[in-house]
Amino acid sequence: MKNRINLLAILFLFSVQLVSAQDTIYKRTKEIINAKIIEIGLDEIKYKVSGYEQGPTIVIAKDQIWKIVFATGLTQILQPEMFNPETYASQRKSAIKTDFIAPMLNHFTLVYERSIRPGASWEASLGIIGLGYKPNGYSEHASGAFIKAGYKFIHSPDYYVRGMKYAHILKGGYIRPELTFGSYTEDLDYYEYPNGFYYPYVAPQHIIEKNRLTYGGLTLNFGKQWVMDDIFLVDMFAGAGYCFVNNSSKHENQVDYGIIASAGSPFAVSGGLRIGFLTK
């Protein structure tokens, strides 16, 4: 009798071990499947239902699965190929860019971009005002700087085909919300009659006034970036948004660096054509 009880206890413990030694599949629909995994392929997983190992082999697409917890306790998180960072492990994740048009508009811009994950990156820009060619209409002796910071949402397709991925992790159309802050001084050169009145026989005074403009803005930029041979890139964008401009002069002024804005309006626009190189 005692031997029989011991045998039953051993069988019970063995059966408990068999039940606990099963794999668990967690689907993205939150369904949980107790299974015995047979094979994990590039696109699909083959398994048998736990407790029915003599039954048919079931095949499920990997894109439907969130994670697998193996009988050993090992956990494996599954991601679609398009958003799996390992898919882009051999690509360069950073870029250094400059605005190609900026030197023709009396400033120079340097931009750093870094990929956070497939489909997203952040950018930081530094602009030096007063470097470059000054077109007609621009203020004299402008000197200052501006900074910009933005988060880039890179466009993904409306639907996915199995095995689809980005041609490059930094390539594609995008939307980029961006903050801008800047400050610079300039010389205002104008003529003014005494006391603000016109006197036919009194010559106007020639005034050169030093003015400081401090400005900031929030813009939403739409653009597209092309990457060639994982080395060279071209980035083109345009956007619009809100701004503030504070100037020390009584005359209204327009900001032309980083964003285009007026001291008398809350509206701002932005745009640029950037070229650059990719780095690790």
C-alpha cells in the first residue's frame, strides 16, 4: 500500500513537471497560448497545443506574437521587422547637416540628428547669425545666435507586407515639431524729422540705432530626407507655427534667422534645404 502511494506521488510530481515545462505564447491580441514550440522561423512559428503533442502542428505568423516565455523561463520579445532595431544594426544612426541656403542669407546652421528607434529621431540645431552674404533688405551688422530642437516622426506605410522595412532608418517623409529660440543685435539705419513732424526747410536726422531682437517659436515642419549609400543625405522641409518677437526698438522688425516672423504678428514660417553626412 505504501509503495503504491509513493508511486502515485512520483507520477503526480512528474505530471506537474510536464505541465509546468510548457512554452507560453502571448499574442498581440492578448490571447495566451500554452504550447510546445517546435520551430521559430524568419516569418512564422510552429507549435503544438500543450497536452496534445500528438495533434497537428499549428503555424502562426511572428507579427501576431508579442512575446514567448519558454519552459526554461527565458523570455523573447518579438517585433515586426520594420520596427526591430536589429534590422538596421549595420546602418549609421547619426547625421551632421548644414543648411545649404543659410550662408546666402547671412547665417550659418549646423544640425545634429540621432535615431532613437525605427520611425523616430531627434534633432538639435545651432545657428550663427552674421556669417555669410547679406542680401539687400537685411539689417546691417547683425550678430547673434539661435538654437532649435525637434522630434521627427518618420512616415511609415498605411499597411505592412511581411518582411517590409525602411530603406534606411533616417530616410523618408516626416513631420517634425520644433522649438526655436534666438537673440541678435542689428543696426537700424533710418531718417527721422525732429519731433516726428515734417518741416519743409528742416533736414531729417540720420539715425543709426542699435537694436536687439529676442524671439522664439513653435513650428510644425513637413519634409522629406533622402539617404544615399549610407553616407550622404539631403533634407528638404517647410513649416508654419506660432512665435513671439521682442525688440528694443520702437520700429517693427522682422526676424529672418531660423524662422521668419514679424514683431507685430504671432505667425511664423520656416524652411530649409540641408545636406550632410552620416556617422555612427
